[in-house]
Amino acid sequence: MSELASSGRQQSRMTYLITGARPCGEDAADILVEDGRIAAVGEGLSAPGAEVLDAAGLVVLPGLVDLHTHLREPGREDAETVETGSRAAALGGYTAVHAMANTDPVADTAGVVEQVWRLGEQAGLVDVVPVGAVTVGLRGDRLAELGAMADSAARVRVFSDDGHCVSDPALMRRALEYVKALDGVVAQHAEEPRLTVGAQMHEGDRSARLGLTGWPAAAEEAIIARDVLLAGHVGARLHVCHVSTAGSVEILRWAKSRGVQVTAEVTPHHLLLTDECAEGYDPVFKVNPPLRTDADVEALRAGLAEGVIDAVATDHAPHAVEDKETEWASARPGMLGLEQALSVVVATMVETGLLDWRGVADRMSVRPAAIGRLDGHGRPLAPGEPANLLLLDPGRRAVVDPAALASRSRNSPYAGRELPGRVVHTFLRGVPTVLDGKAQR
Ligand SMILES: [Zn+2]
């Protein structure tokens, strides 16, 4: 630990001259990183004594910000720890991740969110930003200590019972009122639980044929419709987790056109995969909300391109082997995401012409940082700004090998799939967390 800390301090004193990279895909420039900040951006920079990184052909983006990561610590350190999840995040180009509250114990007090925040500081690979539970124990019957979590060292601004929906409308209204006063946001896992009892996959022709209980699109859309009305009534900010259906995109578009302060995220897997993946009953593809149809994927991509969906968030959900390598019905829902998220966005949004690199920066860094009220992330690549950035080789394609992942778990839905884009370097406040594709601690 002390050795790592001292090497971190040593690195932080170093000056880096990144040459020939393309900021947000535009014309190549040099970037000088000094004292944790971007000191200069321009052509033909020189800096005697600086470590020079030849970045010709690489795209440089602001460090990614994830609104939705399950780090599993405390409680399920066999599946992931704050440190292993932070390493996976840095390798994926992230400089900040929001750690979801469904740990054991649940992050519903100042004590637990401070514990998670400190573990993140110790790992030192990304800023770990704890999410606070909305209700005590995620049980949905009374509000947690929202103000105490907001005032804690962890400075919680995002509150979520993710994994569970805050389904009681009166309690959701009160949560929105409290969180509004904290300049925070309620991130809702939109699932009307009475419509998804025993659900195993998307409800449609395929679920009927496979004999698996369906999770209807209406169970998501009904909650989103209710919540945008509540958020509009209260005048509070609402964020919708992992939007998965075309109908949800329509409701969000309507709500935004009416001035409701609602934001939404989509996961990489919902941008790429469909319920066809359930055909082989391989539980690696079991996830909540479930993989939907081709038409939903198309609507989600269009919604993200249009900006109706604000952000890509991973819902990185590591699971131990015994929870995942079992029969479909008993397997836990969830899949890994941090290390492949940017590659999936390149494949689904950039190579399809739906988003340019500036759009990728907006949906994966700028807007998520704004939603989470994070200082120092999602900032322009400009002199004086904190040097939180990543360098990507967009042309490099590779086949995903779960055994090579930094996550402690192996439940990647992309195993064996060739994806474009390799994160080469990541910098957190001027310190390289990843160099040449290798984590630095
Ligand atoms: Zn969820």
C-alpha cells in the first residue's frame, strides 16, 4: 500500500507531452499534462524533461463517467471489489464511476457511503462516487438518511434503490422532494414489480416459444410515465436507469418537450444485443431489464443520437461463477460492462454514423458528470482543466476474452465477439492509471 501510494505521488509529479492525438476526433494536436492539469493544447509543443507519449492516430476524449456501476463491496468481494472494479473502469477509459447502493450492508447511511468512498480513494484508479439508497435497506417502505449521506465525506448526489424500483408513488414523490433540496437526483430502476413477478426475459413471441415468463415493456414504461409526471409536479430532477424499450424513449421525449427535468441512460448491452441471445439459455445473457427486440435497439440508438437518452451507463454487474453458471431460471441477472462499454459504443454508434467523437464525449463523460454533479469530470480538453482523459485507438479490433478481464468476475456477454477500439492510456488528474493498455496499479 505505501509503495503504491508513493509511486502514485512520484507519477503525479511527472510531466507528460502527448503528441499527435486527435481531441474528440478533430485535427491532431499535442497536449501537455503538468501538475494534474492540461497545461497546453496546440501544434508542435515542446517540454524539456517531459515524458513523451506518441499518440499519432489516437483519439483523445475526456475521461468517461459511469452513472451505474456495481462494485459489490462491501459484501460480495468474491464477485468484485472497489479495487478490481476500479481497475476494470480505468482500463475501459473511465475516470469516475458511481457505485450502486445494493451492497451488503446496503449503502443507506453516511457510514457505508463513506466506507465505499474511502476504498475508492485507496485504490486510486478512478473517482469512486457512492450512490445512496433511497429507502432503508432498499425495502421501499421508508426513506433512508438522504441528508446525512449528502453531507458526508462522500457528498452523495445520486440516490437509487437500483435492483429494486421505488414503486410506492407517494414514497417516490417524497424522495423527489427531499432530493431536490439536496441538489441531487433520484435514479429510478423503472420496473412495476407487480407486472414482472417471476419474469425471466423480454415478454414477446420468443418468451412464449422458449417457455420463459415474460417481462413486459409496459412494466418499465408505466413507471417512467408515472415518474416524469411526479418529477414535473414536484419540480425535481429524475434520472431513469437502463432504459430498454422504444416506448420509454417516446415517453422521455414527451416529458422533455414539456420541460420535465428528466435524464436517462442506456446500457451498452441494450444498444447491441437482443432477446435472440436467450435462445441458447446461456445465463450470461440474463439481465434486468432484459434484452429486448431489434426495434427497441434501433429506437435506443436513435434516442441516444438525438439526446433524448442523455448517457451511456454500464450497469456493470459482476457475479460469482456459482451465481451465473447455473440454469437460466436460477441465475442472477446482470453482466459486465466497464471494460467493453466504449468499444460497444464505437461499434453501435460511431461506426454506424449515429454519433461523432464529440457526441461520444458528451454521452459518456459530459452529461453523466453533469447529472452526478461531479466537479472536474466531463470538462473540455483545454488548458487549465483537470487532466482526466483517455486515448483510444479506434481502428484496433480485438476478440473479447473474459479470462483477460481485470474484473474479478467473468460474466461478459461479449465473450468471443470482435469489437473495435482499444483504450491505450487513461489519465486521472494527470496521473496515468493505464499506459499501453496496462493498469498502472
Ligand atoms: Zn437496475
